[in-house]
Amino acid sequence: MTCTLTTDNLLTLANIITTSNIPHHHPPSLGVFTSVQVTMLYLQGNLRQQTLAGIFGTSQPTISRAINTVLNILDVVLPPPPRPKDLRPQRLCVLDGTLVPCWWWKNARNLYSGKHHKAGHNLQVLTDQAGEIFYISPPLPGSTHDITAIRNTGLFGHMQPWHITADKGYVGLGCARLLREDLGNPY
């Protein structure tokens, strides 16, 4: 899941920051717009701060300050993510889990997903049938199976499983079955 970083998206976030009435001490050499751009590239592309410093012709500490400033403000001004109880229970949805990769530290072995052969966090994503995201679960260790992860969200206390289409990782929950052929994938 990715979203495109358009100039309009970046301008919208920069506008949210400048009109938030929260003091924002972004690095003067970057400005608000470039600080937002750096932050989104950092989050979306998982680029190292040193790499971003080279791209934007500044230092790594300046990049770090820009990222921290933008994230701290957005954390305050953006609405909280929806919770299962905020969803409309009659909506027809598609459910799937995804692994968000991260560094695997030896003292956090539960982050390793044997299915994906990578370390990361398991997120459960609920969309409508056109792909608009309605819910993303809090992260769980990558070793967590999808059925366990979705049970931990409490989603089925607020939605009926037969309103949800899901793959075979959710067998036993009562969800409609999503087949690979439904996705146009012959395998």
C-alpha cells in the first residue's frame, strides 16, 4: 500500500501545519513545505536521513529536526485513526493483513514472519471494494497470524463477519472467501 506524493498532498500537509496555531520550529534552511516533503519521503521510501541530507543539500541533524517537527505537529492536529466501533457495521468490506518491514533485532524475535521471511509488524487493513481504507489495526509482531491479529482488534464485536470478504488466512471467522481468481490472479 502506497500513496502518491503529489504537490497537492504536500501543500495540504504544509497548510495544516502552518494554520495549526502550534509553534513549528522547522529548520529555516528547509522551510515548512520542504520539511513535509522530507518527512513523507522518509516515511514512504524508508530513506536514511543521511541520504535525504545529500538529496536536499543539508546536514543529517537538520533532516532529523525537520522530520521530528513535522511528525510531532501532525500527531497533534490530525484526527485519530478510526477504531472498530467507529465503522459502519452494514458496509461491505475487504480484509487483509500485511507485513510492514522493520529492522529485526535479536532481542525481538517475535517480529520475524516465517511466511514473509522478514521482520516487521502485522497490520490488518479493512477497505471497501474500491480500495478506500477504512481501518488499519494497531501493529502486532510480524509473527502474529492474521486470524489472531484480527481477533485482537475487536473488529468482529462491531461488524458482522459475513459483511467482510477475506482470504483463506481468516477461515473460521465466517467471512466471505476471497479467491485468487477474484483478484485476476490465475495462480
